[in-house]
Amino acid sequence: MTVERMTLAPGLEIARAITGLWQVADLERDGTRVDASAAAVEMARYAAGGYTTFDLADHYGSAEDLVGEFRTREAEAAHCRFFTKWVPGPGPVTREMVRAAVDRACSRMRTERIDLLQYHAWSYPDPGWIDALFHLAALRREGRIAQLGLTNFDTAHLRIALASGIPIVSNQVSCSLLDRRAAGAMSELCLASGVRLLAYGTVAGGWLSDRWLGAPEPDWERTGTWSQMKYGRFLRVAGGWDALQRLLAALKPIAQRHGVSIANVASRAVLEMPAVAGVIIGARLGASEHRQDNLRLFSFALTNRDREELAAVLATLQPIPGDCGDEYRRPPYLTAAGDLSHHLEHLPPPFHTEPGAAGRVIALSGTTWEEAAGFARAVRVGDRILVSGTTATHAGHPIGGSDPTAQTHFAIDKIEGALQSLGARLEQVVRTRVYVRHMEDWEAIARAHGERFGAIRPANTLVRADLVGDEYLVEIEAEAVVGTVLPGTSD
């Protein structure tokens, strides 16, 4: 048996079982550091076994430094590919910040060029995320980055990036038999655009393994590793311990028929999804390894009978809510801590605010027309907020290309950013007005509006209008009342 390989992008061949180094951060959470020389030896063993692709990040403890040590010490590193991530804090992103981040990663990893740089955004209403991607694309053209990817992006914002001309080759997302969010609209977009998914969490932090079949429910407050804590939350949303036992009981006979482990079947089911290029399997360097068992992932393929049995049990699970990456952007926060306390101190307001006339407060997004034409992006008067007609533009650049769906989502992001800056939420919108340039685009625009406002149901008007600027396909204005609260939410 050998590790399957595939071409992710021109010049970038990868192992379809990617070795994830997130566990480095877990191993170092008590303040100690993983021994770099010992880690380099362990990584060389992975590479010798065909596991020649490693996934890491700027915030995975000393993982980037370990890769640098591996490159320096071990000959096997020359045959490997290293994917890292840049996960900046929220707020404005400048060209200098992006260059400094790439330079820092290259220095730590002891390389002149990053094989795949994957970017994570915390807040879409803050347009800094699109600035970051434009700056990263420029560094790709310079040769500092070979390929550009995303991590934890949802479908709408992957679509915006692609329609805006950002050369994305991959999106790394959570995907497992417990978490099927990537199997729907995300996979459809990826297959249509040529983007491939890199799937993590395929064994749900180890819960999808023989070890837990028939085992008693653990104490969720003392479940050990960060991975177990994180995916324990996914598990409880999907239906709890009984749901896990049903799934494991269905996986066991499939595994027995193929002579493999439950974990193998769980990962294979994800690997066979058409949009998936590879599955990321975590390694605790120097602490434990499952290289031989993981190799069996490539010894079999699921049969129609296997898929039917899996479909039957999956139908009994509760779906994980939202789209890919939502666990980092909205409740329920399916993170190790159950919130964003391990990641962020706070989210700054996306736009500048200042006092206006007659006791008003205004929000400014910085477009040249706000000053030239004398208007604000939004105005708050008491509990009422009125948002100006908003198009898919940022920093003087049209966003979303000729895709009406992408333009609609970006315009709604700007509206949400204005609301957040004035102390409100999208859920408090009570009216929207949508102006459409071409009537043939009305349904795509309406459906994008429905994705964002379907649970809010504001009053709405959609009309055809000649918009200022040939590049704009849609313009949206909104009104919100801060005192309004949806059932099940709190103000």
C-alpha cells in the first residue's frame, strides 16, 4: 500500500493523506516546546512512509519552526510540501502587514517561497479580509507564495473571492461523517470553479474510532486534548453520545468487511467526496503516531452497500448548523473553549463612526463618494439606523466581478459592517430595498438576499433600476431598529 497522490495545482503535487501539525499547539499548551530535533526525525519518518505533505499555521505553537528544523536537518524534507496559514487578528489589513506575515513564515520555515498559504478571516462585515486576499495575490505574483488557499471560508465568501479574480486553489474546512456542511453548496461551487477541499476533522478528534464503540459517555469537562474538546461539541450538536454509538455501530461492519479500522472508513468516506483533494490527519509528533493504520486508508474503496448503510445512519443525525467555518463566526461556537476566547479578545467595529448633526451618529466606510456627495454609509438616530444604498465596492475597486450573487453578498456584508459599527446586528433589520440593473439577475440576487435574511424576514422591495456605474449589478439599502429582538436571541 502507498499513499495516494494528486495534483492540487500546477506544480503542486500532494499526498492525499496530509499530516496536520495542529497538535503541536496542544502539546505546548503548558508552556513547554516540542523538541525540534526530535520532531525533525519524526517528520522524516512520515515522509519516508509517503506522507510528504504537512499542514501547519502561524498559530500552531512552534510548528513553523519545526518545519524549518526539518528542512535543515533531514534530506527527506526536499521531497515534501508544506502548507501554512495566516490567521491575523480582525481589523484593517495593509500591504505591509501581509508582507511582514509572509516574510515571518518564510523565515521560520527557512524557505524563500511558501508552497500553499491559506488565509483565515474572522469577520466578513469587516472588509479587511478582501484587502488581505488582494495583497496575498500580489505576493503570489512576486513568487513569495506558490499557491493561495483559504481556510474555514463559507460558500458565499469563497464565491466573492473567486469572482473578484483572486486565484484560489483550495479551501480547508471541517468535514466528517458528523459534519456534512461541505457536501452541499460548498462542493458544488468547488467542482464548478476547480477549487479543491482540504478536509480536517475527518475522525472528529478521535471520536470516530474503534476505541469509543460501546464505551460510556465521558465527562465532557475533562475530555483531554483540544481536539476531543472541540469535536465533542460537534458530536453533541449532531445528537450526542447515542448518535455517536449509532454511527460507530454502523461503521464497524463496514470496517470489518474491508479489514480496516473505523477511523479508516470515516476518513475514506470524506476522501471519496468529489471536491476533496486530501484529508488532514493530525500527528502528535513524538507522542503517538498512526502511520500504518492511516496507510490502510488507501487499501479499499467504499461499495454501494457501504454507502447505503452510511446514508441510513447519517439520516438519524442532526445536521451541524450553517456553512463551513461558521463555528468560528457565530453561535454555537464549536471550538475547544465553546467561544472565541482562545482566539480573539474582541472584534473591532468595521467602519469609522463619528457624531453627526442633531445628535446623530454616522458610520463611514471610506468610499470617495461619501465625501464627494455628502452622505454617510449609515446614520443612527436613537434606536433607528438607516443604511444608504450600498454596492459591491471597496477602496475604489468593484468586488464580485460580473457575478450578481457575489455582489449581493458583499453589499450585505457592508450593510452588516455599518450596523455593527453603530451597535446593531443584521438580525435587527426591518426593511431592505434592492435595486437590480438587469432583470435576468433578479432571481440570483433574491436568493442571495434570502440566504442572509431568510431567518430575519424584513419587509422588502425589489425593483429594476439604472444604477450609477456600469460594473454594479445590484444596490441595497436597509433600515434597522436596535430595540427589535428575534425570538431565541438576546439584544
